[in-house]
Amino acid sequence: MQLVEESDSRTKGPALGPWAAYQARLAGGELAPDPAQAAAMARLQALWQALRGYDPAPLEAAPKPAGLLGRLFGRTTSPPRPEPPQGLYLVGEVGRGKSMLMDLFFETAEVPRKQRLHFHAFMQQAHRRIHGWKQAHGDSADPIPPLADSIAADAALLCFDEFQVHDIADAMILGRLFEALFARGTVVVATSNTAPDDLFKGQPGRDAFLPFIALIKQHVEVWPLVAARDYRRERIRSLPTWHVPADGRAEAALDAAFAELTGQARGAPMELPLLGRVIEVPEAARGVARFDFNQLCGKPLGPADYLAIAEAFHTLVLDDIPRLGPENFDKARRFITCIDTLYEHRCKLVASAASSPDQLYERGTNAAMFERTASRLTEMQSQEYLALPHLGGASPAQ
């Protein structure tokens, strides 16, 4: 099961752990001093020390004792495994530097087998492996042990970015899968905007999900990151967010904005699960998604699709919005729905377009209904809007 995700080469520090890499960034002016970040980094440094050379042996079934007496009285379980170090769950509001701290830890971790990936990508691959196993072995076969064996063989350390659970299909398998991973000695480090006790909150079937929450809290220390500054919001407030016309210069500006917001030149394709299907996201990294207009509004997407996107990403980078009119009203209608949803969830938008918002749809019988969208697009460029926190999975205020 290939789970490797490209990491930013700038996060590679000397063989003194993440604390040295963090201090180097402070000294170089890449980071500003932040007591909350420093406290979290000190905890990551302690975990780094505990994990040096960590390489647990595979979980093996105990051999069957020979003879009748052996089968009756002999040991039927494997000898107890040494307790692995407790992992870490960094929780806090967006933009506080959680992903940056985890990346410094991951890059310097002296663990032979380690993986760092977005939690959505992990769950997508897990579902594909489970589906493939059932096709090969039948629905009665249990796919969880072999899946856990495969993941644990690749990673004694799993680092998850943006740990979140919105999908019932994810919730149903997480408890058994993570119980099996912890039994195999896998150590988990995660970042999240949601405390474990609030995961899957208010969703049908949550009672069956509570044992997973207890399991996480048993094996992973929950560390609140209460940094005072929202670094992501500060970055986007310094960026131009609407580029006209949608030419090569605008594309370069959107490239630069994506890199500034994510610390990566490019993201990776991603699939968002929704009601038994998936939404294809062409490029995503660290809470930022990038589409071109036809990918977002030229396909038969509906309100539920745009809601899933608005909940999953705090910022949308959108290329090449054309002029709109009666000849492409289906696309315009989807665009209106998309912008309404982004606005209600306080998502940020960085876009290139053929014109300013109030000139995108100037003619035709439906031009009047676009006026509210144009007004919202203009407001979404304001410093007041850019300062608002992303609502994520929360219900927007009515």
C-alpha cells in the first residue's frame, strides 16, 4: 500500500531532531517566535528522541503447541510486545502552524519505516484495499488484519495531516483498523482542527464511533496548539485574490499563491468521498484545493458536492473563470451555487477571471440573479472577509 507523499525539502534538518530544524528556521527569519509552537516542538522533540531507531518486528501468530496436552494447556498467544512510545495529536485552529511542526518532526525522524500523508488520502487507499480484498476473497473474509499488516510493514510511524472524520464509511472501519495498527506497534502523529472528543459529532451512528475516540486518546497524547496568530490568514490577506485577465501572468500569480499558502509548488490529486462516490479534486495540499473553472463547474456537480469541498478546504484556487451568459448558463448556475457555499463557510477564494465580478454576467435574462454572486465575490476579496475563520464542517450561521 503506497502511502508516501512528497515532503518539502526545506524541512530537512540536521540529525539533532526537529528542535534544531525549528531553531534554524527561527534564526533564518522564516518563522517568528511563538511560545505555543515552541512548546509543541519540545514535545515533538521528546517523541523524536523516544523513536530513534524504532523498528518493531511484524506481529506474528503464535505457533500451535504440539500434542493434545500442548493444545489444551500450551500458550496460544504471542508473547507480549514492548509498549511503543505514545504518539501525538496536535489540535488547534487553522493557520497555527500544526502541519509545519509535524513536517519538521517527520523529516528528521530517525525511523526506518515512516509515512506522512493527508488523512483523506489514507482513507481513500484503505477503502480501495478493502474493496479489492473482498473481491478477491469474498465478502465473508475479514480485510482488516491483512490491511493493517500491509500498512504496518510500510510504516512504524504514521504522520497524518488534517485528521478529520465526516464520512460514515470511514467511521465504520477506523476503530478496528487503528486497533490493529496499534497492536502492530505503529505510532501515530496527527494534526487536526478537531479535538478527538468532537470527531464525528452530531452524526448518525456516532455511539458506535466512541470506542475509536477512546482508543485514540489511549495511544496518542492530545496536545492543544493555541498559538495566538493565524499565520495562514495573515498570508492570504497579503495576497491579491482576483486576477484579470485569466492569462499566463494570472496563472503564474495563482501558482505563487498556491505555493505561499501550502509551502509546496504543487499539490496532489485527491478524492473526497461523498454518498458512495467520490469528488475528484485535481490538486490539493494542506487545506488548499485547486481547480480550473471547467473542472469545478463544467461537470454535473450539485450542492452536496460543493458543500463537501467547502468543508474540506479552507481555500480554493480557481483558474480561468470565463464570461458567463445564457449560452453557458448551466455552468453559471453551478458557479452561483459554488460561490454561495464557499461564502457561507467562509472559504477563501483566489481566482483568475475574464473580468471583474460585476462584469462577468452582464447580459441575458439571468443577469439579475448573478448580482448577488458578484456582490459576494467582491466581498470575498475584502480584508474583513479574509480575516474570518473558516467554518469547516460547522453549520454556517443562518
